[in-house]
Amino acid sequence: MLFTLTLHRRLAGLSLAAMACLLLSAPAEAQWKWRDSRGQIHISDIPPPRDVPEKDVLQRPEVAVRKPAPPPVAAASVPAAAAAPAKAPVDAELEERKRKAEQDQVARAKADEQRAAAVRKDNCQRAREQLATLDSGQRIARIKADGEREILDDEARAKEARRAREAIASECR
């Protein structure tokens, strides 16, 4: 029972760490690649220094070409539907990526919650079985760390029963 709780905590910690890594590993927007005077190749999101010749710039970032804004028109002559600017293709693609990322995040959160619920259900069932065994009155032995068998006395049995009831209270919601 204790092992399952510890395992649950470890899985929760690992899943949080994995989500943080995924969120922090977003690709860089702009990539410059150039060769310096010593022949070393540099890759950065910052343009090369001005003293680097144009022939040594190996890669430039792709720049999205934006259309110039249309000239302003009087508000009274433009209908309300036409007044709203149309989204640029880059903005539409960005919105689609954001929407997909949000859906993926919701799906991951739902899957994590389902896994946590399954672990809670399993812990609940084990705690109930443990309590039923303790309440049955039969003799219970456990193996100590040094490999020796230990028979539970009334005090140890009461302590274990209390722990099982606490687990049932926390896991069986």
C-alpha cells in the first residue's frame, strides 16, 4: 500500500517534469548561421556581427512578408463586417497551432487524471482488503528487513488497521 502511494507520487512528479520539458522546448523562431574569421560555424537567433562578410552568412531566417495596411477609410462609409481586418495567413497558422497545443494539453491533463483515478481506485481496494484481513482476527505475520518473521500483536494490528482506515479515507472518494 505504501509502495503504491510512493509510486503514485513519483509518477505525478515525472509527469509534471515531462510537461515542463515539453513546454520549455519550443523551437526557436529565427535561425542565423554564419562562419567567423577562424572558420567556426555559429548558429543563433541573433544576426551575425557586421564584420562578417555576406559570403560567410550561410543561413538567414525566413521572414514572413506582411501586406501593408490599407489606407484609412471613413468609418461611416465602411460596413461593420468589412471594417474588421482579415487575418493574415501567418496569424491563422499561429492561431491553429495555439488551438492544437491547448487541445493536446487538455488531453494530457485528462489522461493524467484518469491514471491518477485508477491508482486511487487500486489503493482504495488494497486498503479495504488490508482492513478486512486485519479485522478477520486471523494471525498475521510480516517479514522484517533482516528477513525474520514477525507476528503482529494486538497493538501492531490496531496500528495497521488505523493506517488502513486513513488510506481508505484519503483514497476512496
